[in-house]
Amino acid sequence: MNQLNRPYTKYLNIARSSKAFNEAELQVLEGLLRQCLEGPNEEGYIMLTEKEDGEDVAFLIYGKTPMTEFTYDLYWVVVSPSHQGKGFGRRIISRMEQCLLKGKDKVNIRVETSGSEHYVGQRAFYEAMNFNLCGRIPSFYKEGDDLVIYYKCVMKNYPSGGSKSNERL
């Protein structure tokens, strides 16, 4: 199967077109997309997509955090540049939360991202989605590029970060 016919290519192209990720990040994403779409997924990665007029315009990848009872990592949220600011990111995060709450009363969601100026939009998005900044490790990725950690507790009676979630922070 050539590169263009691989099922993950369209999602990799959406990520590439966003210009939000460097080449090393895109290589990591390609590996995760392969695991999600091309075979058994022993790592437990889960992918959700959003479509408009039958065309994929957004996706996210999340998975259970090892050795935890109800904590998940949100690894990637990608929205096509032509669809950013139109609610697709918000909608796909909400769908993930609904999926996670099936059979559970609450879940924790953790996000790690860059503290660089290039990621200011991503950090603003997480904060708008009621993720709370809970940690920062200076010069984690490289000198001057911090690791920024966000956290959100979602409860069945208070979905999408309602007033009772995140109360311990």
C-alpha cells in the first residue's frame, strides 16, 4: 500500500496543514495514527473524529493512563485550519468526555503541552475548555521551552468541567 492510500494519511495531512507541529511531532503522530487505524492497538489509544459534509475536519487521540483507576491522557487534538474557531475542537473534547463517563462517575483528563509562544493558542484552548494549569517544568523540551501540564476532572453530574469539577485544585 503506497503512502497516499494509507488510512492515516488524511489525518496526518490535517495536522501538517495546521502548521502547529514540527516534523518530529508529526513523526510521533504518524506512529500513533498507524496504531489507531491499521491494526490491533495494544497501547489502548483511542481516536475520535469530527466530520463536516462527510469530510474529516478534526480528530483527537487519547488513552488510559497506565496504573491509574480513572485517569486518561489527551495526546492530540487537531482541527483543520479552515475549521478552527467553529466549535469542532470543543465538540470533539465533549464527545471524548461523554465516552469516558460511560460506566464511570468521574474521570481525570491530563494534557501535556509546550510552554513556547508557538503554543499559546493551544494553551488558551485548553483553558477555555476548563482545563486547569497544574504544573510547569522549565526548559523541559529544550532551553526556554517548558512542559505545561493541564488537568480536568469530569463528573457524570457535572460534565464538561461544571462547577463541582476540578474542586481539589
